[in-house]
Amino acid sequence: MHLLPPLLSAVLNIFAAFVSLLILLAVIVTIVLYVVDRRQHKDAIRHNYPVVGRFRSLFAYLGEFFRQYFFAMDREEMPFNRAERTWIDRASKAEGNTMAFGSTKNLNLPGTALFVNAPFAKLEKEIDEPEPLLIGPYVENPYVPPSYFNISGMSYGAISRPAVLALSRGAKMAKCWMNTGEGGLSPYHLEGGADIVFQIGTAKNGCRNDDSTLNEDKLKKITDNAQVKMVEIKLAQGAKPGKGGLLPGGKVTPEIAEIRGLKVGQPSHAPNRHPEISNTGELLDFISRVRSIAKKPVGFKTVIGSSLWVEELCREINHRGIEHAPDFITIDSADGGTGAAPMPLMDNVGLRISEALPIVDHVLRKHDLRDRIRIIVSGKRITPSAVALSLCEGADFTVTARGFMFALGCIQAMRCNKNTCPTGITTHNEALQAGLDPTEKSHRVAAYCHSVRMEVDMIAHACGVDAARQLSREHVRIVQESGHSVSLEELYPQTPS
């Protein structure tokens, strides 16, 4: 028997020593963890089952990732399933979105929308594009948006600098507007050259006094910018109706603090309502005040709880005169929200857009205000079918935040509130941001927007109308508990405007 070469023998001895050391360390770590777990009383599982009980937390943490890639079916996940995310991924890359072997969507589920195709679809040469809609007929600088599909509010702070840049540049290429969110107007919103909707949240970030009241001089400086086309006063959002915005202190960098008017490193907790607005009359007063400063269309964003308040609003408007009406109302869905919010509010408060939108449309028509006030909707409407349904239900414009986040590369890691977003979208960690190239991602943003509009128009032509905005409730049916579908017009009769 030949002896092992000296070099190989030495390597094996080192390897054996290394393995022995690892085993010794593992034993020591296990003993230490055992003692720590038995001595603590905060976690009953770890106390009663030391060391082994730690795997429960680990598996719970890893479970959401394994479900996403290995166990969940294409249409099962919440809040957005794999089929929706895959469609956006392909659309944002301008890849073909055809699929083989039939739909994987369960068309029997109650609430499913089925569009009513015409016996003779529109030929391209027959299509007559309607006139674009004007917002703000009583202001010096009304706005005629070129797109009915736009970017919803995502503030700089909640999302990163490269993410804002990519959205701004992409919005310019797609000719859609970009909402600033409640974090103020940053240079990165403007850099891409897009049309901007400036949002005033309850903290008045960017145009605030120290007590969260409005600073008119700061607001005028912002709205004097030609890129700022409208102002949106945020009363509530889908993720947290009745609660102000939240920004962890770790995200309040010196730059963000300067833009918002905050202190560096301190969490930003906005008031749960505007100090100046406690009733319908004060809301209209505040809208008029902002409009007199901005000289541009002004509206508000809210979550609808019932029709009673909308009725009250319309009566007050007609009492004062239609020039005092908001130029638009943005309706957010109770299941909306891109970032962090308390679960009781996110899960249980407010109406979903499918119910709120027909209600608002009906009440405005009832009070002869539908042609005066434009309706914008948001809340999980990220695919062409969802956008088309919004238009059928009565919307003039649709906006989405999460759809454009997916276009940026979001993988639904559910880390938006932890400053550890792996795709660099909702983090200020520069190492994580490095993977988000604003130039490359801006093309994906634009391609996604173009794809949605193209396929919404395709649905409209299949329904026999010239353009997306001509879709109405007669063009869609909703599946009921019985499995049969009912026309949306029958569920929510549309009062002539």
C-alpha cells in the first residue's frame, strides 16, 4: 500500500482539524443558545423548546419567499399574484403578452368582470379619437392631460432617488403625469421633465409651517413651476384612511428633511387630518385658498365611506356655485396602499373602488356636477382589464403606484417599511440602490404605460367603441354568487349627466 503524498496528507489533516473545530463551535453555540432560551420568558416556544424553537421564526420569515416561488399558484397570491406581476414584467420590457392554451383565470368567481364584446368590432380605420378632457375650467391655467393612465402618489423618502428619477423620465416618455405623493416636490421629480401633480398631505410637507399649517409662500414657489400642472389635497388614502403618512426616521436623510421641512433622523408622523379642515365647508374654503395661490386645478384625494358625505359636498357646492367645486376628486380604494400602514386600517376601513366609484359618479350626476368634477381612481388597478373596468364604472382617469413599482423591478418582497428593499425602490441604502439604473428603468416605466393604454384600447375596440373613455357600464358584466353575470348598468344604473 502506497503512502499518501505528504502534501495531500497535510491537506487532509488541516481539513479534519477544521471540521473538528466547526463541530466544537456548533456544540458551544448550541449550549449557549440553550441557556439563553431557557432563561428568557418572552417567547414561550423558545423557552419550552430551546434552540429547536428558533426554527419556527426562521421558517415563518422564509415562508413568504418560498410560497412566492414554489408553492403558490399563478392566481393565488396577495396582494398581487404571479400572473399580474408577470404581465407587468413582460409589458415593461415591451415583450409579447400573448399566452397559449387558454386562460388560467377563474371566470366563475363572484365579482369577476366580463367585458361585452360587440358582434362587429371596430376596425382601426374606423376609429375616431375623442377630444381630451380638460380639468379646471375656472382657473387661469387649466390642464388637459394627454393620458388617462398615470402615476399615483409615491413620495421621495418613501421611495428612493433613482426610483423617482426613473419614474419622472418614464412619465415624460409616456406622456403621463406623475404625482409627488405627500413628501414634497424634489429635484428628482422635475429632472425628467414630466407633468407633475403636487400633493399636499396632512403634514403639508414642502409647503408647511412647523405646526403643519399651510405656508402660502412655499406653495406659490412650488406651483409657479411650469411642470406642476395640478394640486391634490390628500384627505385620506386607501392604506390608512383616518391616519396620516408614516416615514421611519432612518429614511429622513438631510436632503429629505430639507425638502419636507423636517428634522434629520426623526420619524415623520403626519396628523390624521388637515388642521384647517374639519367639515365640508372648510374643505371647499381650503380648495379655494390653494387654487387662488396656484392658479391651477385643485382637487382632493380620499377614501369613500358612504354616499352621505358626497351628497353633503354636492349640496354645499351648488349652494356656493359650481366655480367653488373641486376640479377633480381622486378616489382611493380601501385595499390600496404601497407602503406601511396599521393592519386594522389597511384591512377593514373604507369602501373598495368597485363600490365607491359608481356611488360617487351617481351622486355627481344627480347634482349636475359630473361634467364639472373629474374623477380619478386608484387602488390595485394595475392591468389593462382593471383600468378598463374603472372607465366602465365611471372614472375619467386612473392612477397606480404599485403597477409602476413592478415596472421598476419590485418583486413584492414586502420590505417597503424596513429600508431593506432588495430592488432599491423603497430604500436609501446606496448599496441596494445601485441595482436600480434610472435610465434603463425609465424605459420600462414608459413601456408599461404604453402597454396598458394599448391593451385598454384593444378592449374598447372589441366592445365596439372608438376609445377607452367611451367604455360605460353597459360594456361589462359582473359574475354573481349564482355563477351568472349581471350587467354593471343593472347593478348601478347610470344617471344621465
